[in-house]
Amino acid sequence: MSPTRENVVRIMPDIANEARPVAAGQLAWVGMGEIEAPVRIASPEGGETVAAARVNAFVNLHRPDVRGIHMSRLYLHIDRHLGAEPLSAASLRRLLRDFLDSHAELSDRAMVELRFDYLVRRKALISDNTGWKAYPVTVAATLDRTGFELELGVRVAYSSTCPCSAALARQLIQEQFRQDFGTDRPLDPDAVLRWLGSEQGIVATPHSQRSHADVKVRLSPHAAELPVIDLVDTIEGALKTPVQTAVKREDEQAFARLNGQNLMFCEDAARRMQAALNADERVTDFWIRASHFESLHPHDAVAVAVKGVEGGYGPRG
């Protein structure tokens, strides 16, 4: 009787283990990029949310005589860990330890990177409305013989009103006032009030633009959680003019006031964030890029700030 498919044991080739590389050499990183996976995130209120993430998973290959690593093992670890518990420093450390344990004799360094949007419900400035706001988040963790490192990145959108443009607009308004009211007759307060509320009076306005703050921080080795919302709140609190969600007229007016009270060049924005992060003991190093997408011209105004730790982030992060 010929053997059936069920009772035949197939021995499949394992080229990664059996074959030798054509050219020997150690490799800094080998792994998988853009893995699609859900990630569980603890919310500040004590609940959880789930986000769709893109994951890069890598180990080094320090054996020059071995052709490849076991990529399927990396994928299975990602699948098992990210679905088991909310993302944290401790969960990422365990994930990387499993990367290395499953590649014993091959690797002594492991890295994982995640990108996802953190969706948060934000309150309006004045009205009782709320709305959803998505913050792009990046998380990168490495584990090797020197220890565990964890980096957190966020992008925050905000409004920036140019101080130079504001000064030039004020000058034009002053000139229009002198032209309309002169200097040799008494002023009628009601007439001035009407003039200030007219387009004829406010003949110029400063230009504002939607801007991005891209922030990367290196967290203390003792960090237990991923302070995503804390970092976002720190950046938005420093800038004062984060973009809004639900907006009624009273909210728009409050937003206009915030812009008028927080005129800033990109240099001002970067320094505000720099000062706020310097005061955070959880942050051991950081890289900040303030990008103002100018409405005056087609190129951007950009400023970069770093903490300045030796061996830390460079000008491009």
C-alpha cells in the first residue's frame, strides 16, 4: 500500500541553517520591515485602545559563517506580544528578550520600532464640545549587552503667527487710523470703536500657518510606562496654540486670542519646547524640529533643538 499524505513525514530544507554565505561577514541588522499588527495602548482614564501599527523587527547577525536568521520567529513574537498586553517599557523589554533568546548563538542585539496614530478625544477651548484628534507616534526600543534603550516620538500640529507680519500689520493699521481720524480733532470713542470693528479699520492681518512639532525623546532606563499623552500635553502646553477639533465661534475667537498672545518664529517654538523638555526628569535626551509651513512663501521655516547630551541626537534626529 502506498503511503498516504497524512502519514508521510516531510523533511523540508532549512537553507538559512544549512547553507553557507557566499561572502562571509557580520551584519548590523537583519529582520522584517512594515509588519502590520494591532497594538494595545493604555489610556489615561485607565482603559485601553487598539491602534493599527507598522512594526520593524530586527536582530544583528554576528556569526559571519551563518547565512540568515529566523525571520518567522520575529514575526510570531510580534504577533504574540503586541496582542497580549498594553504597550509599555516592560512589555517591549520582554519582546526584545524573546528576539534574542530565539536567536541564541546568532545575535546579541535586538531592536523594534513601531508607528501608529494615538487617537484622543480633546475638549474645545470654550464650548462644551469635544472631538477626536490623532497624534502620530513612534516607539523604538533596543536591547543589547549594554542595556535597554527606549525612545518615544510624537508629532503635534499647532498654529504659528509670524511676529514680523504682526508688527507690519499693526503699522498699517496705525497709518490707516491716522488717515481716517487725523491728529487735529477730538476723538469720538464710539466712532473709534466702530472703526476697530470694520474691515476699513483693520486693513491688514498677520499671516499664520499650520505647523508641526516633531519630537523624539530618550526615556530614562527606569521608565515603566510610555508617557505618550504626557509628552503631547507638555509640547502643546509649551506652544499654547495646538490645532483644535470641534470649533464653534467662541472657540475660534479664543483661538485667535491665543495666536495673538503667542506670536512666534520657528526659533521661538523650538526654544519653548526645549525649555519644557529640559525640565522633565524622565527625559535623558531629545531632538525637536519645529516646521512652520509658511503661507507667505512656498518654503518652510525650520528650527531644530537638542538636549546636547554627548553622543546623543544630531541635527537630523
